[in-house]
Amino acid sequence: MKKRIFVLGNNWLVGYLTFISAFAPLSTDMYLPSLPRMAEALSTNYATASLTVSGFLLIFALSMLVWGPLSDKYGRRPVLLGGSVLYVFSSVAIALAGDISSLLFWRGVQALGSGAVSAMALAVVKDILRGKTLEKVVAWMQTVMVLAPILAPVLGGWLLLLTDWRGIFWMLTFLGTLSFLGALGLKETCPPAKRNQGSICSTLGRLGVVLGHPEFRWPLLLFSVMSMPFMAYLAVSSYVFQTLFGLSAQSYSLFFAGNAAVSMLGPLTHMRFFRHWRRRVVIACHLAIGTSFGVLIWLFGDLGPGVFAALYLPITFCGAALRPPGTVLMLESVKGDNGAVTSLINSGGLLCGSLSMFLCALPFWGNAIHVAGGISALISGLSFAGWLVMLRLGIVKKRRQAGLPVQQS
């Protein structure tokens, strides 16, 4: 008999885990439309107000490297509850903030709480799911992860018709409360017998132990850097379409929406078709396509907005379709240390994506189209070569077919 893990039933558990996995985009993108008004209300400039976004993402990514291993020592539920409490109280403090300094401080606390909440989503999934069910759930979660940054600014814009920027953080307070209530109804998925019994320092040191496994370390590097081509597009697209090609903001938004829609199709298409194919071949094909179209962008991307957008669609699609098999491959490569494993997976892509955006912002590159195409071609090409080497050396193990959808009682 299947063990009941969530108070509303195991089918609702997937929805809850998908919801908390999207805390980072909800916490950043929902209030982006109100950023100029917030800067004006707090008597600061836009650059300083933007630190509430970039600083949040950096702290969020790094905090998961702490929360994941701690959940291996204390359990998933205490970390999820604690992170939800931090998130709720910091969101209230931000909504009541009277100056930019206090807002920046509480945004840092909110990032810590959000990191704890989001890190537990994939850790719980690794605790209770196996085989094809694991890959299916991961694909759904990553589809929502793509959808959340698209819908969150729209929701934020609608909220601004009814309230000001503080009202958006009251909405985030409500979402944090839902996370807390859900954590109350979640049974512990990491029992005491499977927890790390060492000190906190040795617990955090499990990150190094996990990275010591080559069958995890090298795929982690490969799939983390594969976030860079899409993040390069995010970094340069506004400048390319509006400044270089002279399009209006409305026209740019249509191109952006098209790219985002293709990004959503990646995990869904994998779940519908590609997950039935040989994983090694699927990953190799996606990497080869990404390399080819990166070169084409370098050569022909400046011919016009339609050409640039069309050439980037296969890169976006392949990068998104790589996420489910890549994530499952890494989850299956290490037994135990689920919190440490999932925290490295979560933070790796974010940190590499941030590096890509930083590289695109450097002033001495010149043509932004060549920068995006070059990053896409170079990263995809190196990843393709690295994947072939891993297959040759036997670093990538054969896919595990056995497993249960949930833990058995």
C-alpha cells in the first residue's frame, strides 16, 4: 500500500512541490512592474532598487548549498517550515519598509527563506520517487519553473491596478503562508535512520563528498553551464530587438513571449516523446543542435529580428528539453545525500546563468548578437564534446528502470 505523505493526498503533493519550486521567480518577477514606483516611493535610484533582484538571486542560489545538507541532518520538514517562517516574516517587513536599506536587508532574509523552501521541493521528490515517475514529475516541475517567470510579471501588473508595490509583497506573504501550511501537512520524507549523524561542519562537507563522485560532478558541470545560452538571450534580447533592430517594446514583448513559449514546450515535449528514447542519444542530439544554431546566430543573426529570433528558438527548445533527463540523470547518480545533491543541482544552473548574464554585460565585446551566438555555440559545443567523453569513459551510467512512485509502507 502506498504511504500517505501529504495531508491532502499524494496527488496534491506533486502540486505543492511544484508550487514551492517556483518561489524564486515568484519572489523576483512578480514585483518587477512596480520596481520604478518602488524606487520613487523610497527616494532611491533604479540601480539601487535593482539590487533587490540581483542580490536576491545570488543569496538564494548560495543559501541552497547550506539548506540542502542541513535537511540531510535535520530532515526536510523542519527546513521547509523554518524557511517558510523566514519568508513570511521578511515579506511582511518588506511591505512595511520605510527606506531602501531596510528593504534590502529584508530581501536578503527573504532570499534565505525562499532558498530553504525551493531546495526542499527537489529533495522531497528524490526521497519518494523513482524511475519514469521521477522523470515525469521533474518535467512538470520544470515546465512550471519556465511558466512562473512569464506569468508572475503579468500577475504583478494586474495587482498594481488594485494596489501599490507594497500590496505585491502582501501577496508574497500570502504565498509564504500557503507554503507554511503545506509544510504542516507534509510528513517527513527523510527518516532519522537515513540522516547525517555528524556535526554541522561535516554535514556541510557532504557537498564535497557528493562532488567527489565523477558520475555526478561532470554531469552537474555540463547541465549547469547549459543554462548559459538561454540566459545570454535574456541578457541581450531587449538591446538587440529594440536598439539594434529598432523594434517597439510591444513588438519585443511578442518575440520574447514566443521564445518563452518554446521554452515551455521543451520539458512537455520530452515528457510526451523523448523520455521513451535512449537518454544518451537524446542528450547528444540536443547538444549538437544547440552548437549548430549557435554558430548560425554568429554568422547570420544580424540579418534581422525574425532571423535572430528564429535561430534562437531551437537553442531555447533544446536547452529546456535537456532539463528533465539531465536532472534525473544527476538524481540517479548518487545514492543518499539527497539534500546535498539537489542543492548543488539547483544552485549550479543559477550561478552559471548569472555568469552568462555578467559576461554579456561586459562592455568590450561589441556586437551583442555575436556574444549570444558565441556563448551558445561554445558552451553547447564543449558540452557536446564533454558528453561524448563521459559516455566513452563510462562516467554516465545506464538508466535505472526500477523504482516505485512513492515510498512503500
